Amino acid sequence: MFQRTWDPQHLLHLANALMLGGVLLLLLGVSGAYLFDQWLSLPLVVACHALVILGPTALKIGYVMRLLAKRQLALAA
């Protein structure tokens, strides 16, 4: 199986960026799907509802990556 080792600092930076992106996607999705839905077209409202699912998914993946990076940094110290 393909295995790639990441630098823990790089992985931590990537995880933080993914978590921030997930929060922003979630906020954009909630605001578009529930606050501004009367001004948006139906495809945009559907896309905003998709962001409500994709945002927390990115947040969770980023959190697991952060835990992995922190563990690697603790083991290296």
C-alpha cells in the first residue's frame, strides 16, 4: 500500500487550514441556506445545504489530522 510520511509541522499547518476552511464552509452554508434563502435561486440554496454537510466533514477530517500531527510531534520530542 502507498505510504507517505508527512512532516508533522506541515501536517499541523494543513490540518489547521482545513479546519478553518470547514468552519468557513459551514458558516457560508448556514447563512445561505437559512438566512438568505429567499434571495437566492433554488440551485444556490441546494448548494448551500450541501455546504452544511461538507463544512463539518472538512472540520472533522482536519481535527483528526491535527490529532495525528500533535501525536507525531509529542513522540518526536
